[in-house]
Amino acid sequence: MNENEIIPVENIARKIYFIRKKKVMLDSDLAELYGVQTKVLNQAIKRNLDRFPDDFMFRLTEEEYKNLRSQIVTSRQGRGQHRKYFPLVFTEQGVAMLSTVLNSKKAIHVNIQIMRTFVKLREILSSHKDLADKLKKLEQKYDDQFKTVFEAIYQLMTPPEKPKPKIGFDY
């Protein structure tokens, strides 16, 4: 891929995960998109750690990594697939900061595509939230209406009270 090629949003979106209630990307996926080795990416970050506070980047725990591996369900074969450390993950702000650390035209173009993907995902999630809110309102509205209908049906189903026997004489 040359630096002017556009990476499809779907390809990037597949590499965004939800961990610790944040949308993040793995260091290895970012390295692949930038066209560098994960080791090279991590070395550049190590040299610039002050640019990556905890809300920009964090290292996965063993449990998070195991859960992520089970979600990905891909077995990569080959050299270098076993890591000494658990992966680093980057929030949207961390990914934006990567373009300042990886100073190449390709990194800038890839970063632009990644930022557009994050924006697109936010738009999609927002529209889904709007739809979910509307659906909830409709359910509440119709639940109230159906409640009234069911109460009326139950009243109709209740047998009328039997008239009390008359005591005395009919004239």
C-alpha cells in the first residue's frame, strides 16, 4: 500500500475493540496499518512516553488479553507471534498522538483514515442510541395503552356479581 491509498473504514473498524469502556486499537494492528514492525512502533513510543498518558495508552492485563484473543479467534502463525509483554492499546487520542511520534507521510495518511473511522463509529453509535431511545419511548407508550386495554379485558372477563336472593314476598 502506498501512502496515498485509502484504507477502507471497515478494515480499520474491525481493528477497534472495546476495552475498559473505551474504544482502543492494538499496537500490532496499528503497526500493520502504518507499515512498521510492532517492535519499531513500541520503541518510538518508549522514546516519547510523556506524550502518552494513561487515558491515551495502556497495557492490557493478562485477563484482558485472554478475553481479546478469544474474541479475535485468529491464530497467527510464524515468527514473533509470542510476545514478551502484553500489548499496548491506544485510545483515539493516543492514535492521534502517534502521528507526532511516527513522523512519515504514510503515518499521517493512515492516521487521518483512523480518525475518520473513529468519527464514523461515533456517528453510528449515536444513531443507534437515538433509535434505542425512540424504541423505548414507543414501548412505554404502548405498554401504557395496552395496560388499559388489558384492564378492560379483565373487567369483561370477570363474571358479574350474582344477584342476591330476594328475601320476602313479591307483590
